[in-house]
Amino acid sequence: MTTRWQEIANALRDRIEDGTYPAGSKIPAIPELMRDYDVARETVRQAVTRLANEGLVTPLRGVGTVVRDTTPVQLGYTASAPARTWDVQTGEEKTSDRVIEAGWETADEDILARLQLPKGSQVVHRVRHMTRGQQIAQVVDQWIPDHVATAIANTTGDDLADANHQQSTDLYSQMTAAGHPPAWDEETIRSRMPDPDEVAVLELPVGVPVQITYRVTSNDKDQPLETATFVAASDRMSQTFRVPLHYGKGE
Amino acid sequence: MTTRWQEIANALRDRIEDGTYPAGSKIPAIPELMRDYDVARETVRQAVTRLANEGLVTPLRGVGTVVRDTTPVQLGYTASAPARTWDVQTGEEKTSDRVIEAGWETADEDILARLQLPKGSQVVHRVRHMTRGQQIAQVVDQWIPDHVATAIANTTGDDLADANHQQSTDLYSQMTAAGHPPAWDEETIRSRMPDPDEVAVLELPVGVPVQITYRVTSNDKDQPLETATFVAASDRMSQTFRVPLHYGKGE
DNA sequence: GAGTGGTCTAGACCACCAA
DNA sequence: TGGTGGTCTAGACCACTCT
């Protein structure tokens, strides 16, 4: 059984996918769809809302319902991509990475587990915003254990817990300088629909999920040096990994 | 300005998050919410629909609107996790990996680019379903160039283009046996809302995005041996990568 | 059968944008 | 000012589940 609003949604989706309504154009206005399909306003709205939740269109008050550009981000299949890249799609937009908040805090249970620290441990907590163009593409929560942050402060003079003290060099280099070179990290990726806070910060359109990355960075003795949680707008970010395999060499 | 339905959605979300309505329980029925907030039926439905689209609840006809278990999948922060794992969350459920379709086809533009093949090249195309428990967790589309598939057929006798010919050994081992050992792969991950087909195949609840992985596997001369597109239900799958870093050793 | 959610209507009012 | 989408109502009927 397909309902009335599903019929309408399917018909509109077909026309979006076959190019009848190309990206940037508008689908017919609600009153027009009401006449076309001889249904009530709310029925049309149900259909349009569905398409919005699929990420296909963005309704704009006073303007119309415009078709979004959902071009797959999968451009740039160069075999030599770096381990972690921004999307190639939009080319030369300006990117930045700013520390918004920083300070000491008592780590909660989750962070303690990730960093393998005893209960009550102090850590440096930093919040970073990574932007591309005018929009925030990614929010990063980062935690660094006491002894690592202190070592960096003593060696390089950089106070990680001070948001105004902008570090020019990246954290991994600072760790290395402080005698804690990172050897590997482990990244776990999942995605889900955003909560209202995330919608606000990332300025997410309806129907765009967030991609979450949990990272733990460790040294060559498998001792955690840092952990971070990345929350990325999935229409602005993708991640690429290069994974070494071990075949044909005695395995 | 917060609208009436947003108020209701926010109130319900708060109670879900603070544990008043724990996972598996039901939020109040629509008629009850109508009385509580003194609004019309559609207004309540709007609020509930929103929560469903956020992935927090699943309305069930004849039953009620139940709170979904959104426990983060981030369990198992063992520093020694394998490069690619199923979620640890649900423990010992049975998993399977079945070839649903297989055959030769002329590769389209996208696949040609990934495999660095000339126009008109023939490839083996396989569709696999990876299930956990009763549900399909992941759909895999896989393409293998002519010369690799032929080499495997000649060496091992396994016909990749035959869905009924179930291979017991995995593809990477078959490649290695056929003289094409894979050296590394590159995986690009993004996520988006599912289209209706994906909703049907993966039996996705409302509000659950799909996580897409594009993989290209290459040999030590950077020649592509295989490419695949994974479409995973993001509430059933997460991916973990272990990334080697290069600090403190002359860099 | 009683209770749940799902669809749909006809009409109203509001917020927003562009000419 | 006229057209766009967004919210809300009061009521109806339907599909489904459980007892």
C-alpha cells in the first residue's frame, strides 16, 4: 500500500533524480501540487517534508522548495591521497582550525577508559572548530592527559590549556618535541542524525547526518597520549584512510 | 520563536535523555499528549515525527512509540582491536557474508576511474549481503578487473562471476594465490540519509543514516586490483581503523 | 473491542521574501 | 502586495496489535 503522500514524494523524487528538477531549481509550489494531485495542503507538505528529510530538497519560506546539490563527494580517486583529507569537491576554499575553549578538568568515565587513566585524573580539554569557507565543518573535543600536557608545557612553553595561546605547530609535533612521539592512532567511525545543538553549531540543513569519529592516539608502548571526538557535517566532510595490507609476505 | 510542536519535542527529548523514558520504554500515547499539552493530534504527531527522524524513537502501530537504544557503539576501546571489526555491542550474534549476485558487465565511468581501466573494459560485478543476526547490516557492491578475475579462475578454479560457486577463502587470499597480492587499500567514508531502496533492503528505521565506504585495493605498484562500495546501516555498523604515524624517527 | 499510531481534509493564520 | 512555506485545528477514517 502506498499512501497519497508517498505517491507524491516518489513522483517528485523521480523527477529530481532524472533531472527534470535539477539541483538549484525549484519543485512546484505547494498550491500547485495541491491542484495537480487534488489533495489537501498537509498531504503535500508531508511529501515535501519527507524529501527534505532525505536530504534532497530544502524548503525556503517566501522562496520555494529548492533541489539540493547532492553530487557525491567521491571525487579525486587519486591513489596517492594523504591519510586524512578535506573533500576535494569545492576546491580552494579557505580552511581554518581554531581552539574555542581550553582548560583543565576532571575526566569523566568514558574519557578515563579511552586514556587508560585512574579515576579522578586531571586532563586538558580543548574544543576546536574546523571551518571551511564560512561554515563550521567539524567540531572537535580533545582530551590530553596531565603528564603529556605538562611535558609539552615544560619543553615548548606552549600551554595547551590556554585557548588564547594559539599554537602554530600541531599537537603531534609538540608531543614529539616533548618526548612523547605518537606511534599510531585508532579511529572508530559511525554516523547518526544530529541533535538540535549540533544542528545549530554546524548549521545543518534538514536531512544531513553527522559523522562521528572517536580517536585514540598512542605511543609505541600502546600508552594513550590523546583522545578526541570529531563531529562532522557529513555533507561537508569525508574521510579517507590508507590501509596497509599484509599478503604475499609469509602470511 | 519556538513553536508548539518544538516545545513538545524538546520536552520529550529531555525526558528521554535524562532517563525518564529509558530505552525500550514507551513515551505517552498521542491522545494523552494531546490532553497534556492541549493541542491537536497533528501537532503531537509533528513532534513525535521529529524525534523519530532524529533516531530517538520508533512509533509502532498498535503498540506505542518506543524509545530506541542509542547507546553509543564505541565500546571496546582495546588498543589491540583488529583493523576492521563488527560492533562489539551485541556480542555473539551470528554473522554471515553471502554473494547475492555475480556476473560480467561493462564497467561504467565511475568504476573505470577507480580501477584505472580504459573505456569499455569488462569487469566482474558482485553484490554481497553481510548480515548480523536476522538483519542485513551491510550491502557490498564489488568490481574486479578482467585480468585479476581471470588469473584467479586459472589458478584456483574459483569463478568469481558465479554466485552459486561459494568461495570459502576470501578474495584477498585468492588474489594472492593468483599472483596479485594486494599491498594496501584506500577507503573513503561518508554518510547520508538512505534512499527508499536502501530503507527496504536494510530494514532501516526512520532516522537512521547509511554509512558509505568506497574502497580501492591496489598492489605494491599502485595498480588497482579491486574496488567496492559498502552501504552500511549506521546503527548496526561502525568501522575502526588503526593508523600508523611517523613521528620521532627523522620526520 | 479497545487502544495504538498513520493518513487526510478544509480551512485558518502566521512568517518570510521579492517585486 | 501577492506568493512562498510553516504551523495548527477539529474531526474523520484506516491499519495494526493485543487481549
